[in-house]
Amino acid sequence: MSLNILWYGVEPMFWYKLIILILFVILLIIVFRVVIRTILRLEKGELNAYDFINGNHKKIHRIITSVTILWLILGYMINIQKDYMDELLLFKPGYILMISTGLLGLTRVYMEWKYVENKKLYVFTLSQLVFYIILFVSIIMTNFFGWF
């Protein structure tokens, strides 16, 4: 048996390329965070990205997450009845998760702008959100920088 067999329909170097791409993206994100923190002169642990700003932020986060879950279930029920080419983009899981992630990020930026004393934190969060969007779109549009 040859070693050049395709594992689950992918070329042999696919997994190595994917691991390298993931490590590269993680490195880019870490470098970006360090650079933005030094530019804005922020302390490392001022506000964790997983902490809620206040009770309103927690409620809005739960509402957006609940609507996202219902939207995913509804989208599955609608798209399962359609042909693959006729599926509605609005109900595809990737689009739903991108919209939900964007809304959660913008909610966090707004809450930091409105309620946190250090106004540099919302600039940091907004710049991270914009960087993630640019990185994600560039990876998808360039077919993973021409690797796949």
C-alpha cells in the first residue's frame, strides 16, 4: 500500500499545512495584541476578554447567544429541506456565527466605551475586532494565502 494515499479525501500535506497555518495565525494574534498594548500603554491584565462589564452586558450577551442558537437550529431545519446549491446564505452556520461574533464584539466595545474608566480598553478591543475581521477575510479570500 502506498504512503501517498489520501486520508479522508485530502492531500497528504493538508494536516501539516493546516497546523502551520493555525500556528501562524496564533502568532500573528499574539504579536498584534502585544504591539497594540504597548502603543496604548495598557497593563496586561486590566480587563479580561471573558469578564462581563456589568449586568447589562451579561444580559445582552445571553440574548445574542440565545438568538444565535435558535437561528442555527432554524437555519438547519430550513436548509436541510433544500438542495445544497439552493441553501439560503442567511441560514448557513458560518454566516450565523460570523454575525453573532461581530455583534458580541461590538457589544463589548460599546460597554467598554460607556462604562469602563480606562477609555483605551475599548480602542484595544475595537482594534482587535477589526484585526480579526481583516485576518479572517484575507485568509478566506486568498484561499489560506494560496496554501490550499
